[in-house]
Amino acid sequence: MILLTLLGSRLALATEVVLLTLTETARQADTIVLGTVVSQKSRWGNESRRWMVTDYTFAVEETIYSPAQRDAGKTITVTYWGGTLDGETQAISDMRLPAVGERLLLMLTPGWNKEVQFSPVVGLYQGLFAIGGEGGAAIVHDSNGAALFVRGDGAIGKRKGDANLETDRPAAEIAVFVSWLRENLAAIKAAPSELPPHADRNDPRAMRVFSKTPSTAREEGSADGGREPATEISQTTEAGPSAARPLEPADFRRAQRGTPGTEAEGGATSPDYSYPRTANIPILVNNFPSSFAPWSPEDQFQMAKWNYYATNVFRVFTTPTGTWAWQNDRFDLCGWPSSADMQAQFGAGWGANTIGICYTRWNSSNVIIEGDIALNPAFTFTLDDEWVNDGASARSFRQVMMHELGHMWGLAHQFNFPSIMNDSQDVHRFFGFPYMDDAEAIRAAYPAAVVTRTDLGVYLRYASGTQSITDATFPSSVGNGQSFTINNYHVENVGTAAITTPTLEWYLTPARNYNSTTHFLGTTTYGTLNRFNFFTPSTVSRSLTVPASVSPGFYYVSAFIRSDAGASQGSYPFSNNNAFSRTRIQVTQTTYTVTPSTGTNGTISPSTPQTVNLGVSAAFTATPSSGYIVDQWSVNGSAVQTGGRNYTVPNVTGNRTLHVTFKRTLSSVVSRKTHGAAGDFDLELPIGSAPPVEPRQSGGNHTLLFTFANSVASFGSANVTSGTGAVSGTTIGTNPRQVFVNLTGVANAQTVTVTLSNVSDSFGNNSTVAASMSVLAGDTSGNGMVNASDVGQTKTQAGLPLSSANFRSDVTVNGFINASDVSAVKSFSGVNLP
């Protein structure tokens, strides 16, 4: 067994805690005091000398709240876990500890003066407030150094995590803070906790937890696994394969804090990852046994995600043990040990707000030689990360394990940027993947293990302050066919190579996956994004158009990166190449108005303005008056259809006006006769007027020519429906608009009516038409009687050429006006129309 020396060894404890608001921190406090640290002293926690604690003597200046009032000028002792004794240091990683001479306001936990706790202040570090500032100012700062501020309503707020973030408000001085506490503490204490209860353990999404058996042995294993053979981590679809090779850690590095960058600038460098120390790799982890399903092999999958960016950082025991122990020089996954087991191993039980914890020890060479990860069984853990993202008070096992594994290899908290190490709001702790900051950190820590990746990451959220993540911004609703703007999302280069044209595909999805119906919104492109760079979220605003075909309803907005090499898992949130909004956008039905109108001699139905959904068609029917047909349909003043009783306004994408006009079915009807060599002459039979007189003799035979407004496709029949006569034949002329009707046996001195039934034209109009003609031979004047005036009129035309002005006087229809016509007129003298 190979043992690493413990001479000068140190220990750190890194945790993931519940983020508390200022009022919740005050509500949980048993005692609130203002004063100054005057001294500190470390001591062993008990005879086992496994752990140590440090007592801080605190001179009380003012007691703001305490069940047992502490007088000003008195001192109290507050005890923190860890310290320095006999050449060994134990500490809580990233823990904000008091310093001698500091003026502090402390919000102390129940039992702070009765039992050892990892921290005596509420929320591990969140109940410590430092007072100071330039020029002796008494400004109150939280444990991360951010100044508290005075809100518009006079309340005091933290510049992180609080719902009403007002970064432009003035900083809070201690006198104002104390006054606000005194005025509001009674109401704060009386109010219910702001923290939701733990998720129902009977919910099928909550899963049973397990714990390995703690051991009292200090040297059960060694930092390189001792007798245990190592196995490469099962990769499945969680991450790509990696090769094993032991490497020494790089020197300590801290990322350079960058200024925000735009697309034109190639992005901005990330703030502040850090790793004060690292472990030699591969780190051999005593993983969960298979009996811990489903947590096994999920524990390995989370290690594989780290290995995805730096090869073989983690490996696992071929046969994991069912035990764990502190100070056994081994990297143990403990499971969910009880508070009693934690007390026995570390001298302190679980804190109310501690979700998970990683204890690490390192030697004098600053190399981590042991790391144990424990999860708090008081919390509900799940593999349903979408449940967490929806606001459940359950904890994502993947996210918590990824966070603690980061501590195991040496990565510290990072509260100012998207990171697996950021203890942000609970709803945003669902993403169990390394972000750019984390991937770059492990590459910097183990440069010889770097895996070359082209990996663009997108998240529909962004870092809005210390420990504060905010959702991307887009409207709550949009009409289909309309556009909306999305902004304040985060695009970063998680890989090792510059990405010249970052491209996102955008979708609407009814669920946070692509298995259901998706609606493509288009693609957006961006400028070159260099390695370890990101676009400032406020500069990535893009406009997206919702297709008209999208049904009204609620949808998640999704961004997708195609053909990219991000780490992945088989369930939500899938990878950093898929981003789904936490909230949904409502797609409403976009409507427009179609306003109908008509000319004279017809109606339209519907006749009132119609409200029509976007992309839907609107149908209308025109009804002509008797003797009329549809002439023209127009939309917005432009002709769209000639004829036809029905018209549908297609694919309505805006307000429309629809107008229809009508025209007569018949253009004209004439009585046509051939006057010898002089040719054909027509007697017009005016439509809708008194029938004219046909004076020409033809032995009872006549031809009527019906000319229609449109081409005639067919007709049913032609009949003499009034008067004496018969139809001897019909035909459609060479001009398809014309129908010839031949009559025979037409008696003189009468009015005859001819009817054409079921005439269908080329536009589908169907009609029945009629024309009437009075027959009175010799009545050249057309007054309904034959007399001397007709004889005189014929004589005056005798010898003149036949024309449209005098053809009525060619009664004999031979092409000449002469004595025979005069004689014929005389023969009918005295005959009148009835």
C-alpha cells in the first residue's frame, strides 16, 4: 500500500447550499449581533483529533435580536469548523471566515453556542455581513463582498438572488441596516419560511437514497486506490471515450476577469474560475456499487462529463466498496449518510441548508490526497432535471454530483458567471454539465489531458449578478405569423477552437424535447467566437417569426446547435447544444378582416365584414339579379377572377376588401335576315324593353341570334313559349358567345317569345333567357299598323342602296328597295297588331 505523507497536510470542505434571501436569512437567525472580532484560537474537536475547530472572540457592540439579550460591551464566542494545529490545516473551501479586527454583523444559527457546526452563521456563510468601505464608510457587505442596497420602498436588499434586483440603488450603511432590521424583525419572524418544503418523497420522480457504511479506520485505502484495481468510467451516451494516463497537476491558475464583449469584438473572456490546488490524475473514485441504482451508474456519467474535456481525470474502482471513512486517503462517494454518521466522522452533523458536501485533504505539496462526497438525505434528490427546472424543491442529482466532483479535483466556487460551481437560484440548478468556465478550468488544471473539442454552448438564461441567474427575455405572447424578439441569452465557446460562424436553429416546442411536434422559426448567425469567450447577453437580440401554421397554445422557445460536439445525456436537458426556455410563450390566433361589397344588380353572402384567422381562406357567394351574371371579383382593388358565383380569398395574411360586379347575361338579341347580295341585316330586339316589330316577309321563317356575355358551353332547349311558331333548329355559332335559333311557321300580326333554357357558360353560370319579337309584315315604320305612311316611307327609299338605316323597307328581303316592296306593303295595308 502506498501512503502519502500527512506532514503539513491540510483539509478543505466544499459545499453546495440553498441560496437564501436576506429576509429568510434573518428569519432563520437565533441571534443577531453587531460587533468586532478581537481574537481567534484553534483547537482539536475531540480526542480522536480527526477534526479541529476555531473559536472567535467577538466583542458585542449591539444586540439586534436574541432570545437571551446580550449586553453591549460583553463578548461571545462563535465557533467555526476547521483551523490550524500541529502543522495541519483544515478549512471549508471558499468559506468566508472572520478576521481579527473586522467589524461584522452576524446572524447566528440556532444552537450556535451549544454544539459544533460547520459554521455558526445562517446559510453556512450567508449570515455574515462585513462593515467597511473607502474613507471609513460604514457600508454593509455580504459574505461575497457585494454591498447591500436600499430599495425604492426603503427595504434592504442583496445584489444577488433577490427577485427585485435594483442595482442602481444606494448602498446600505450599517445604521440604516440595523434600523430596518429592528423595524421589520417581528414581521419577518412571524412570516412563514420563504423556502418551499422538500419535494414529496412519494412522488415517482423522487428516488430512494442509499448510504455506504462509515468506517472508523483511518487508513483503509490510499490516494492511488491501494489494492483496488482501476476501471475506466462507463461513457455510454453521456460523454465521449477518453484514454488513461496519470498526470501531475498544473500550477494554480485563476482566469482573468474580462470585460463584456460583443459579436464584433469576438466575445468576452469569462470571469473567475479558480483552483487553489488539484489532485493528481487519474483520480480513482470509490464509486457507488450497482445496488445503488439508479444513482449507479449515474455517478460515473457525471465523472465522464468532466473527462469529456480533460481525458481520464476520473476513474472508478473495478469493484466499489460498501464503506467509506474520513482520513483513509481515498476518494469516496459516501452516498447519503445520516447526520449521526456525519457527526461521528467530522464532528458536525448536517446543516439545514447544506445540500451536498465534499471534504478534501491536501499535502504540503498542495496536492489533494483525499476527497469524500456526501449528500444530505434531508433533501429530495431526483434524476428528473426538468422537474427541478419547473420549480420543484427536489435537487438534481446530476447537478449536485457534478458540482461536488468539481470540488473533488480542486475547482472552487464561481458565483459571477454561468458555472456548475455557481450556487444560484434553485430553479437554475438543473443543468448537470460543465459550462465554458468549468471546461476551461479543467483544461488549465491539466493541460496535457486537454481533449480538442469544437463545442458551442447556448443557454436561454444568463448571469445577472452574484449567485443570480435570470431567464432570457421574450414576450409572454405572440400571434402566429407575427415576429417576436428574444434577448439576454448566453452563447459561449466551450471548446478549444474558434468558431467562425456560430449558428443557432430556433424552434417552438410544446414540450422540452424534440420528440413532439416542433415548429421551426429560422436560424440566426453570429460573429466569430474565440476560445474561452462568450457574447454579452444583452447584445444577442434576434427577431424570430412564428409560422402562420402554428396552432394557438403555449410553447417553449428552443435553441439548437447542429453538428456540434457537446457532452450529452439521454434526458433533459440533453446537452449544451439544446436550450429550452424555462417559461412558455403563448401563441395566439392572429386574425384579419375581409370586408365584402357589390356593385348593382346582385348581392354577396356573407355580406358583413368577416373575421378570418391568419392563413385561413374566406369563401363568398355572389347572387346576381334576374338576367345578370357575375362579372368581376376584385381584392384590394385588383381583379382576381372573372365570372363565377363563388370566390375564396386564399391564405389571408392581412386585412382585405372584396368587391364583386355584375353584368347582363345577354349582351344582345337580334332578328337576322339575309338580304340577297346586300348581306345580313339585324333587327335589334332590346332586352327588357317592348318588343320591336319585324316587318320583313320570310314566309313564316325567322332566325334569332342570342349573343351572351360569356362563351356558351351548352344549353338545354329552345322553345316558342308565346305566340304561334316553332323552333326548327339551334346551333352555337363560330363565336361561342352566340346561339342561333331558327323559327318556322311564325304567324303574321302577333308577338312571339322564344326561350333558351339551362344555358351554361364557361364560368359555370346557368341561366334561362327569353326574347320577344312582334311580327307584322309591311310595318316599316314599326308603329303596329300598316297604312299609307308605310307605303310612303317605302316609296321614299325606293332605288336607294340598302343600309342599316333603311333595311326595314326591303320587305321582300331581296337586297333592293323597289316597286315590289311598295306593292307588298300595300298588300298588308290595314293589318294591325292585336
